[in-house]
Amino acid sequence: KKPILEVKGLKKHFASKRGWFRPASSIQAVSGITLTVYEGETLSIVGESGCGKSTTGRCLLRLLEPTAGEIRYRGKDLTKLTGKEMRAMRSQLQMVFQDPFATLNPKLTIRRILEEPLIAQKVAKEKWSSLIEETIRVVGLHPSQLDRYPHQFSGGQRQRIGIARALMLRPALIVADEPVSALDVSIQSQILNLLQDLQERFGMTYIFISHDLGVVEHISDRVAVMYLGEIVELASKEELFRNPLHPYTRALISAIPVTDPDEKKERIILQGDLPSPANPPKGCRFHPRCQSCMDICRTKVPAETMVNGQMVKCHLYS
Ligand code: SF4
Ligand code: MG
């Protein structure tokens, strides 16, 4: 397995406004993520909303400037590139968003929308129409639909257009941020299957961001579980679902609805809400909500521990 993206100590802090009762401070949306993504795989990042997974995805492509850390894409640290070098890199690194409607310009036809990345990367004009027609077909639409506008399409079709736009330059890596969460369940699996077909066809690597473990189980090779800006567990999909180690992962998995009514499953209820990343709990950040919390958890940050090839950040294993 060859690494395509090697991330070390990635941090993103946002300045928070000072208020009456609150001095100016900084919110650690992402607090030190280290992981390696391999060529051709789908690595999912899963967690509750507000855990920092979207911020992580955007920092990985430098759509947001990271506060600290290294992001090596095929050996090159993206954080060290100039704006111009980074723009040239964009053809290889693309993003698919949750709500394509919000990111598709309503005044442009689909053809114009698909031309934009070609213009930005200075692709020769004589290649445009064949590239656009090939791409619209591989996402399951027809070239006769190219002269329509985004509002003339259904949600699922719009996501196909969003995917086509990301595919135009035949990227090596796509970060997909909740690409099916805005869609009806019946459409979700069509789009997930499309993403899988495209991955095989073009040999792409995916970083797939989702709060929905059912979706993650469908599409991933490996899964990173995020909690309050940190990765608390990272494992192959099979291991993670068969043998979740971190109490947070266990709670998330126990909350997936069972499809087989005979299957008995004990649901672990998470206590309380996700704490504010402006003021994360001391020690293990999960401790106020953890059923297995021990004394040490309140004061000492757990180290990343390897258990049979599975990474877990929890005192139960150190
Ligand atoms: Fe729970 Fe302690 Fe593990 Fe944190 S370190 S998840 S509080 S057992
Ligand atoms: Mg998000």
C-alpha cells in the first residue's frame, strides 16, 4: 500500500469573539490529527456534528488554512506551497459538498458549471466538449441535459452534477463532505454506488466525511472516529464494526438502528451533549459522557495505543 496523503499534527484554531462574560479565546476545532491515507482506499471520518470533521476535510485540501501541522500529498507538504502552486495542485485534489445546490451557481447551465474547472486549469478548449460529455455520462446523466440549469434537476441529479464537477480534471483524491446526507434514503445508495463505481473506474482515493455510520459501513475501507477535534479510534471497517474499542465508538455503533428485528442489541445512551470545543474537558475529552470513566480519565490525556493494528485513544487500553 502506498500512502497518498500523510497528515501529521494537523491543527485548526478559530478565534472566538470576546463577549461580556468571556475573554477572547481560541476554539480548537481540530487539535492535532495524525493519519495516513493510502492510494485507492476510502477512509471515512465519522463523528457527531461539531466534532471538527468538516474543518479537517477542508484543511486537508487547504480550502481552510491549517493553524499547524503537515499535509504531505505524494510526499509534498501542501502547507508549504504558494497560492499558485496550490492552484496547480487543485486538479488532483477535489471536494464534493453536502448540498450541491448551494455550490452550483443557479445562473449557469450545467455545461458552464463543468467548464469552470477546465478554465481554471487552462485545459485546451478543443478537449472541453468531449471531456464534459464523457463526464456527464459516467455520473449517469445525458449530454442532452447539459444546457439546463441546476433548479431543473432533482436532489440526487444535482449531487451527480456536483460529482461531475469534481471529476472534470480526473483528480487523484476526493474529499466528500456528507455527500448523501441531504438526500432521501432511497437515493443515498444510488449515489454511494456511483461513487464506488467511479473510484474503480478512475482509481481515485476518497476521504469520506459523515455522521452516519450506516453510510460509512457501506462505503469505507477504514474508519477514523472523531470526537471534539481528535481521532479517538482508527481501524479497518470490519474491525471497527465487529470490535469497537473506544467507548464513544461503541455508543455510536449501538445507536445504528437494527434491520433484523430478532437481533438483540443493547443501546448505549450517550450522556449529555457534545461539549464546546472552546473549553474541552480535561484529561480524556470524552470523560463527562463515558460510562467507563475512571479517575485517571479526568486528569490524564490518554495516549494513542495500538491494539491488534487498531488505533485507540483510551486509558482502558494503555
Ligand atoms: Fe472513557 Fe476513560 Fe477511555 Fe476516556 S479514557 S473513553 S473516559 S474510559
Ligand atoms: Mg459538517
